[in-house]
Amino acid sequence: TELRTTQARQPITTLALRGICKAYTLERIFDILDAACEDERKYDFVHLPKSGGQKHGGLAIVNFTDEESCGQCLQKLLAMSDDGSLS
């Protein structure tokens, strides 16, 4: 007898962005996200875990309003990283 699950795939709406310059402020990260989302706030949550002192640890957790926006923003962020515009 084969056991089958009918669990539906959950949409992917959250990204963990690593390697963020620790000198970047929250406002700078918002600017980058806005540029990647073509100046539309397609995200509804950003968390910067602290690492020791007052600065973030180079990681951002970003939740998007829907899976399509998440995927589009990810592709744009990857392109921005490849062309050096995130530096």
C-alpha cells in the first residue's frame, strides 16, 4: 500500500539576504529593496538580526506580499549584485 500526501506546496514569500555590508543602515537597505522592487513596496517585513553591538550582522530577513513579487525582487537583487550596483 502506498501512502500519499496531499499537502499543498506553500508559496515562497520570504528571503534571507546574506552578506549585507554591516555599515548599511536600515534606510539604505530599504533603498536597495525599493530599487529591486521598482519603487513599489512589495515587501511588508524586514528584520535585521543584531550581531553583538548596535550593528546588524550582515543578514536581512525580508517577507514579500506574494510569491511573484518575491521571485521578481530576488532576480533583480541577483542582477544588481552581479553588475556591482550593490557595492
